[in-house]
Amino acid sequence: MHNLTGFRSGYFFYFRLMNEHAVLSVVFFGTPEFASSQLDAVVRAGFQVKAVVTATDKPSGRGRLLSSSAVKQFALQSGIPVLQPFSLRDEEFLSTLKKIGADVFVVVAFRMLPEAVWRIPPKGTFNLHASLLPDYRGAAPINHAIINGETTTGLTTFFIDAQIDAGAIIQKKELKIGPSETAGELHSRMMAEGRLLVVQTLQLIADGRAIALPQPPSGTGKEYRNAPKIFRDDCRINWQQSAKNIFNHIRGLSPYPGAFTNLHSSAAAVTELKIFKASLTHESYETPIGTLVFPQKNRVLVSLEKTSLELLEIQASGKKPMNAPDFFRGLQKDAGWFVV
């Protein structure tokens, strides 16, 4: 039902923020690099991580070899037992969690926990969420905040309850979003900022000073936005929108999953084009919306209503990411290129 890997000694505590007399024991739930960075912070701060729970190994690459999550890789290197249940409701898994006897569960970038799991630890289960709750509840808060043109976001730790991302808030950290910042760049900053917030939250719980405040209900004077999972259709660029909305859409999906469009011309077959970076311009051309314009040798623009958008970094289907001018260099510029 799950894999269990034994302990090895050798933690390195390069910052010790916690009270030496209030050592909490932890089970950590997470899967991607964002989560493994937080796990590293918890270990380095001196908390006793008794086990991690992460996704099962998945086939990847051309050889379809099994690949371990970033959290599992870190746990194995640190001698932390690893649990990889196929089902979070599995009786053997639940029994193992109870026998571990951790004080608190920490959840970062993991799937929804059933009540049978989050109710186990005596000091509760808390989650690190990449928004200022109750704004942007859901699976993709970083992407949606940028897509919607927000200038401020943040991180929140909260106690998990029966509703998704709706539990009582422990701590918040506000972050500004740069005017041209991509989702990937914001993700990296949040990964770094989250380390301290998770450790501080654990310290508050260890010291008995964690004051959790209920989230305000909707309809109390502010409309809160949601951040649902992003699907392929959400990534298609609508060139009829305003230049600002298109710009935000591109950077909110960069580098993953990537905003895309279809590239056409009279001289080549239609190809799918991902756009990772672009910039707003004040240049306007008397050409239909979506027409590619080449005003100088090293510039590629998409004509929009009363303005244009400059393409900087793109990826054609089956090709590697590259600078837009490099992609179009050598191609027939008067072939009537356009995107739709």
C-alpha cells in the first residue's frame, strides 16, 4: 500500500529559529520542489520530521522510467521515512500515521486530505497556500493572480478543515507582484518566503501562541476570486482581448503550462506556438488583429487593436524555447504570418 524508507542521521541546521524546549514532531505532506524547499526549512530549523507523505512514483521521460517526487528525493537524502499511499483513506496508511504519533501535520502543495487524516495530530494540520486567503482559493493561485492583473498577493498558513482552503488563518505574508513578473518568477520568490513562514507557524504552535482567526465569509463587502485548476483550453490566447489582458495571460502561464496560439502563414503549415515572454508596446499598425509585423531586424510584433505586443520568447511545437527574432530569422517575412 505504501513504501517506507528508514532513517539516516545527518541533518544540518543552518538556522535554528525554534525554542529548544518545545520540539514539535511533524509529518510533512508534499510533492513538488516548492514543497521540498519548505521541508528543508523545517528540518534545518530543528523540528523532528518523523515521516513524509508524497505522491507515488510516476513514469517519465522517453524511457518511461519511474521518477520520484522532489519531496521523496529530499527525504531519502535526509534519512526521513517516506509514505506513498495510493489512497489517503487506506486503513494501513491511516494506522501507520496514528502510530507515528506526530504532534502536527504540515501540508504544502499536496492533494486534498480527508478528515480521517487531518484530524489525527493533536495540535492540528496546517497548510501553506500561495495567496492571501480568502482570495484565490484553489489549485492555481499564483497563475490566476497574475492573469487577473493583481499587483499584490502573498502566502497564508491556515489550519485545514472540511472545506477547501477555508480553515482558520494562522499567519500571512504579503508580497508585491512585479509589473512584468511571470508565474515562474513569483513561484520562486514564494518558495523562498514560504520557508520562514512555515517555520514561524510551527514555532507558534510549539509555543502555544498560535492564534487562528476564521476566514471572513463571502458577501461581507468584498468579492473574493477563486483559483481553479488550469486546463488546456484556459491557456489558449484570445487575441481579441486588450493588450494588457493578453500580456497578463502570457506571464501568468509562463513557463508552465504556457499560453499558446496557432501560427499561420501562406508559406508554411500551421504550427502551435507557446509564448513565454512578451512586452507591451505603444506602436500601432494598420493591419488586422493577429498579424505579425517585423518593424526591425530583431523585433517581432503582433498587431492588436490600436497597439501591438512584442514577442520575446516562444516555442514552436516540437522545438526548443528560443528568442522570437531567432525563430523568424531566415523565414520569409512577407509570407503573411498571423496568429489565431
